[in-house]
Amino acid sequence: MQMSIVEPLLLFCAHAIRMHDGRCCSVVLRVFRSIIPEFHETERAAGPDVKDSAAAGGAAEATDHVAIPAETARAIREFISSDVLKACITSLHEPYFVDLQKDLGSLIGCILVYYCPLTATPRDVLVSLPNIKRQDVDMTIDYVSRPGLNSRQQRALVLDLLKDLKGVSISEMGKLNKTAGLRAEGSRANRRSGRTKMAQEFMAEPVAAPMTTDGRGDAAQAAPPATRQSPDLEGVAGLFNAAQ
């Protein structure tokens, strides 16, 4: 009811939608979905009946019926329809929030259902997006606003409208993770194959020396490469014989 309280609170919550903290973002999305209906009915301002009941001593009962001032509700509604909606669309486009795409779609659908009949701001934000057709936006708003439609169906319509804006879908994220795993396995296999090839080179038999000819034209085998002479171990053998 007081702008001095609600303004910084809503501003913080709008920024929290963009925080790289899944739990924080999820909690804030639920908070927005719960408070959006509070600013839908703005004509229930404190009327004379409320004032009379308060003057008659029913202060507690009057407090229960005091509605949010129309001007305050209108300002909050416009903020949610613009800044909060843009934050949801931006997070929906970012792969970090892939696990929260359903929650983001539900909040966007909630904004369209409650606020599109009262203000054109949500529609203008959606129409301004790239690769989004005006007729698709109008059709989606018409469908999500139909009575009897549950939140899951509303969310599906919103995500279908914004499918070209989503950076990565949940199914695609799974494929990317699988591909990344295969690439990592391939790099490890390459490293292993490199080590194996080097070991095989050391274990391979030496190549035979090429044939040469002597001065008379007869073929002669080239002299084998010089080998290291084995150490003389006769003294060591004598030690064992003496010990026996």
C-alpha cells in the first residue's frame, strides 16, 4: 500500500530474476505469481462504507477491506508489465536458466492473463521482440485469457510463442551435455592412443640394417650397430660360491 516500501522491494525482486542463483530466482518467480492478482482489481478503493465503519469503531474490520490505492496499483502494474516481463524474457533466453523455463513461462502467462485487459504494456513488449509476429502475440493473449485454461496450458502457449527467443531448450541442453561428454571421452581416448603409440615405438623390434656391397661387388651385410658390453659378473658369482 505504500510506494516507499513496495518500490525498492519490487526493484530488488526484478533484479533477482536475473541473478545466477537458481533457488533465489525460483523463489522470486513464485512471489511474483502470488502478488500479481493483488494489483488486478484497482477500483476497490477505500469507499465511504469503509470510512464509516472505521469511524464507528470497527478499525480492524476496516483494515481487512482497505484495498491498494488505484494510483499505487497502476504504477506497480506497469512496472511488472514492463521491467519484470523483460527480465523474464531475458532470463528465458539465457542457457543458465534452462531449468527455470517453465517457471518463467508461467509468470509471463500470469502477467498476460491479469494485466493485458487493463494495460497494453505487456503486448507492446512482446510485439517489440525480434522474430515475433503481431498476430501471434494477439492470438496467444486471446488464448491464455480464455476462462477454464489452467496454468500449464497458459505456460505452454507462452513458451510456444517465445520458442525462437529461447537460447537453449531443456531437451537441447540435455543433448549439448551429452555431446560435450562424448567430446571429452574422445579427447581422453586421443591422449590414451598417443601414449600407446609411443609405447609401441619403444617396444618395436629394431629395423634390419640395409645390405651393402664390398669392393668386389659381392653383397655383404652391414655391420650391426655397436652394443654396450655386459658387465663382468664373475666376481659376484665367486662371492656366492664362497658363501656356500
